Amino acid sequence: MSMTDPIADFLTRIRNASRVGHKYVDIPASRIKRKIADILLEQRFISNYTNIKNEPQGIIRVYLSYDKDGDSIITGIKRVSTPGLRQYVGIDKMPRVRNNLGIAILTTSKGLMTAREATRQGVGGEVLCYVW
């Protein structure tokens, strides 16, 4: 069966694993998923990730972060733009997630980045997801 929205699958696997307290989750790899994992690592929503060589595409193993009480750092993760309904924003309409406690991940002409970085660089783009 073919997957129509691999990014939504990526986000759902992370959401489900963090809710049940798994240490890590394995996800089929792609360049855009690796870049999203880079952003989540940079913003400290995950503790680490590794690329596992596997035929034909490989696997990304995402290590989830938890606080000292055992609660997940990721309290919510939401897909915004879908294959059936793309959501684009300009520089003047950048989204704020949970009053800037979360991040919005955008794909722009300069690559994947957070909404704050897109504002600094003066570009708009497609809003992939919100993470808080």
C-alpha cells in the first residue's frame, strides 16, 4: 500500500511514541524527514537521531526527550499543510505556535527552517507542521 503523506506518518510515529514513553522510534528515511529531525534536535524537542543503513531507503531512529518527571518534551505535534490542502504564508503572516513556546516548520525556497528563521531571512513558504 502506498503512503500518500509520509510527513504526516513521520509526525504521527513521533507523537504516538512520545505519548507511550518509548525511548526511540524507527521511521523510514527521506531527506525531508532528516531535515525535520535536524530542526527538532536543534530546538531540543528530541535528544538525538541516527541514520541506519537499510535497503532500499534506510531508517531514521529518533531518540525522544523526556523531562525529569518522565513527561515528554513534545506535548503536541500537528501537520498543517497536507497534500490535499497546501498552506502557504508570506513574511507578514508567519504563524506563532503557543505564544512562541512552540515552533512552526516551513519549507521555503532556501530550505526547511523554523518560522523565526524564515522571518530573519525574509522568506515565506509552506507551513509543514507545528511542534510544541
